[in-house]
Amino acid sequence: SQQGEEDPQALSIQEGENATMNCSYKTSINNLQWYRQNSGRGLVHLILIRSNEREKHSGRLRVTLDTSKKSSSLLITASRAADTASYFCATDAMGAQKLVFGQGTRLTINP
Amino acid sequence: DTAVSQTPKYLVTQMGNDKSIKCEQNLGHDTMYWYKQDSKKFLKIMFSYNNKELIINETVPNRFSPKSPDKAHLNLHINSLELGDSAVYFCASSHGGPGQPQHFGDGTRLSIL
């Protein structure tokens, strides 16, 4: 069964605003990762957060992880048109030997 | 450029045909993967190889046969193509196993007529 579920499925905001995407999962994990996919391209790894971490930053990205609620969020601050893409969470579940991806959030940044 | 490259980018063919997709990575990674992304963007693992050894075969029909001639290559051969095989297929690689950040190719869009 699908491990990660993302919310919302689609998000449209104005340039300069912040964008928040959420991911929920079902089983214990080693880590959770976020990826970006631009139209017609492959996925690009953004950030990895381990199960013993609660928050991680990378440039304009901030990721949180709440293992008690089995959820994560990705915040993109001061959004730009170039941030328009689909964003996926992926979980490395314990013992699974694979990443399981959510269905993604399609983010549109309007100029 | 260091990258994961897969060919062809587009593949249009008729039902029943056999086709192959090639993948090469020059990142020095030891683990390679094939994923299938459907029309709803749902991405699902098909196979993973570590040092040329199969470690995951995710209940994929045996019409799909991966081949890893060396650590840098993982090709995908598909026999007797069906309409339901239409999708985008992604090759990826990582260093140190599936839980590590993965690097993806730009995909092969397979369309079955």
C-alpha cells in the first residue's frame, strides 16, 4: 500500500508568498526525503530528514518531521516562479529496502 | 556532465512489440533503480540493483526484464508490450542503498498504440 500521502494535491500562490506542503505516512521510518519534479524532467532530491531529527533547513526550504503523528511538512519561503513544480515526499520505511513516494503536490507560483 | 542518462527519451510503439530502455550513471553509485510513473504522477519502484545484484523486484510482470552488465548500467527490456505499459519510466541511482538520496534520469515516455 502507498506509504506517503500528500496534502494538498495542488497549491497555487502568488510569487513571494510562502508555500507549505504536508506528507503523512503509515509505518516507522529511517528517514523521509523531499523531491521536486519539473514538468517533463526527472525528480531532484531536495532534502533528507532522519527519524531522530525534528527540523532541517536548506536555503529557502524548511522541513519538519513529527514521528509521533507520522507526518512531515515542507515550507518554501519567498516563493519564486521557478519553484513551480510537483513536490514529492518519499519514506525509507524500516526494513523496506526501497523508497515509497507520495502522490505529490503540484505547486504553481503566479507572477 | 555527471548524471543519470537514459535513452530513448520517447518511445512510441505498437502493442505486442519488444523494446528496451537503456540507463547509465557516471556518479560512481552502487545502487540503481527503475521506477514507473503513471498518468496521475504516482511513482512506483519496479526494480533495484546493488552492485549488479537484484535486490528488489516489486511484483512486476515477467515481461519486464532488467539487466545490469556493470554497476554503471541498468537496462530494461520489455516483451509483448501492452496498452497498460504506457507510462514514464525513470532510472535512478544512489550511493549506499535505497534509503540514500537518489538521482534520477529525465525519464522515457513510453506510448503504446
